[in-house]
Amino acid sequence: MRAAAALLLLAVPAHAQSCVNDAPCKGGTTLQQSLIPNPSFEDFSRCPTSYGHLTGYADTWKQATSATSDLYVRGGGCTGWDQDALGAADGVAYVGAIGVPSSPYIEYVGACLSTPLAANTAYTLQVSVAAGLIQGYGGDTNGKSDLYCISSKSSCGTSSCSSSCFPLSGTVVNPGGDTLLATAEPAGGLIHGAGWKTMSFVFTPTVACHAVMLGPAAGATVESGKSGMMLYYDSLNLQSGGGWSGNTWDGCCVSGACAQDTRAPTCVGTAAPAVPTFAPVSTGGMQVSGDPFTSYGGKTTQFYLPLGVEHTLLTCPNVELRGRTKHSGVPGDTQQWFDHFTVLTGQAGHQNTVTVGLNAVSASGTASTAGDRVVAALQKFRTAAQLEVLNLAVDGVAAAGGAVLPQLAGGWKVEAKHIGHTEVVALAAGDVKVRLQSAIAAKFAAAEDKLQHMHIDVEFDGLDAKACAGVFPEMWGVVPMSNSTERLLTP
């Protein structure tokens, strides 16, 4: 239940900008997207809030059977509803499926394909997989999973995949009696809390496949004392061909322009400087979101800053964060949102200033309903070639998508990207990462109000909180709280 991000690489020369995370080379250096649309679940129309929220939430994805597979989103304007602290393999979204082989009860996720799989043709599906844990299901497992072909039959159109393909009735192993394409498991198995691994399904269908179905295999192991296993899936990269051999994909890119990434094949240019890969912070990380709250180590604190004035929030070795808040827009309300951040990278005397603010957004267009106009606006944000909601500047110079930015002081690098309908500016220096992202105002009932009152959330990873000073470390409880910070806890 995780997702891959489409990157706007700010620091990559033009010859490498066409490369994306989930696109191995095909036919020389020409790239091909995954044959599974929305392969990392980053395109979602609403936030999941409970079990079984997948169909109608993640674009193009379905609960494949009567068993209730789930969508999880941690970021992008959504709050993770589950208790597991694991974040996405890439981006903010991923899916999960429970397996109880002894019952049997197996959950599957289903995907229609952009192009049907041809019979007697080799394909490879590379998947990020992790062990989950939720309400007694999960823990350590071998992670063994089955991939099925949904072929031409009454439940699925003969020429294209339609919504009638899913769900298939039943909760047992392969209730539709579909063709098993392959079984795979990650090397060394999965340990809950140890993060993501990659596994590959290599197969040659004997019939044409209009859709695929993925879930735990009957041979997946269950940790002692658990009711069943829980597997998370993300970044499903389906390509024709037999997979990686050295640094080539099925014989393409023999010039050496391709390199294998731990999540998915990626094309890189030899002259391209490295750009940070940012994974969302887990629930144990440092976050600032909503109206506004800051969270760290399981502690969440609401606070109130002087409106319209930039305030120093966090000062750490090699980075400083300042922020400005605006009123919620609700008469009589005391809550606030952040509309501008300043990040100072490096140390005094040798710093760069990165600013991230909000552009005015509205649900414009010709759609007949306000909700449809909001959807159209969010779709525009998702497909834009550069930032639409956020404005980014480095040392006072605006940086649009595609601009080439030098490495900043203190070894910091910057990237901007779209994750679903969310825009993100991420900074990274070694293990330390700062991520600023647009977020809709979920507290409003009206769709247009949600969009009009968009704000900026921020997450941190890799910071040594005890080495930092400012109002946030004081609110987190890692350094003593001053009287001035204590006053910020009251409206």
C-alpha cells in the first residue's frame, strides 16, 4: 500500500530529466512507464480512514475479491489511520493485504493494465514489500506472494479491463480460479519494523491478461501467536522482458546509461548530480501539520504563533527553520496554518536561504459543481510541469521545476516533486531531511473551502532533536521549556 512519486528534478541536466523512478529503459534509452497505472498509489481521490478503503480511493485500484484489502496514506493531506509506524517505500501511499492460510482467508489488490499482457511473452513485475502489523495480524514472515492473471471471461471484457473485473466473489485463495502467473518472495524474508525489500515476479503468460491480482500466497508464513500475516505492497513496476542483468534491462541500455535502484530501475546521466530521495517520516518522526500541531516521539502538541510574523522554530547544526502562520479563516476560531517557511542551510557565515510559500489557489473552471471544480484543480496540480501551489526560491531567486540548482551550503540538495495531488519541496544533507508539502484544509466541509485554505506542512527526518534549540524541541520535551514557549500553548 505504498506509492512512487513522479519527480520534478531541480538539479538534473536536461539529458536526464526524462527519467523517472518507475521507468526502466526499453529499446535503447527510451523509457517505458509501468504497465500498471498508478503503480505506487500516489493518485488518490480521497483519504482512507478505515479498513477496506481501497476501491474508490486509489485511482484505478480495486479490492480484487470479497476480502477487504486496504489503502494507507501518510502525508499528501491525509493522516495515517492505522497504528503501524511504517511509511511508504516511496511517496506517501501504499496498500496492505492480510493472509490467513489456515482458514483460508486471503486479501488481494487488483489492477487493470494500460496494455494487456500478451500470451507467450516474458514480463517482470518488481514490487516493494514489507511486513505489517495491525490488530493481531502481521509480524515476521517470509513475504511469499502470488500474482494472478485476470484473462478474458465474463467478469472482464475481452478487449479491455473494466470495473466489472473486480471484485471476484469469495475470500479464499484465488476464488476466481484465475491463472497463477508467478510466486515470489523477498530474499531473507521480512522482519516487522525492518523496512522494505524488493521482490520480482518473472513470468510468461499462456493467455492474454487484461488485469492482475496480487496478494499473500498460501505458503506465506505466519509468526507464532499471530492470527495471520500482513503484507504491504508499493511501487509495482510491470515491464515486458526478463528483468535486470547487470546494469541492463533485458539487453537495453547497453551503453551503461542505466543503473539499478533498490526500488525500481532508473535511468541516470553520468553528469547528473545526486538528488535526494525522500521517504515520508514515520509516526515516530518530527512533524508539523494541521492547525497547527507538532509531533515527536508519540507526543502531539498544539500551539499558537503571532500571526503574519516569521518565527524561529528550530535551530540545529547545519539547518534552521523559520515559519509564518495565517488565520484559519473561521470567525471566532483561534486555530492557524502555516503559509510560509524559511530554511537556512549550512552554518553562520556560509548559508543559503530556501523559502517556500503558498500561491493563491481556487477551484476555477467550467464544471457544474463545486466538488468537480475542486477535483479539476487538484488534477491540474498533479499533472503540472512545475510547482503550481508552492513557490520556491533559493537566495531570493525563484526556482521553477526543471531549474538547475547548485549544491547548497552544508552539503544540502533540493528537489521539488508532485506526490499525487500534493506538491513537495524536499531538502537533504546526508541522513538529515526536511520536507515541506502542500495540504488541503480537511476541517472544512465545503470542497472549495478545503482548497482555498490550503497550507504547508513540514516533516523532519534524521535530526538529533537534543542537539537543536527553539520552540519545537521545547514542545517535544527534549530540552527544558521556556516561559515564552509555554505562552505559545495558549490561544
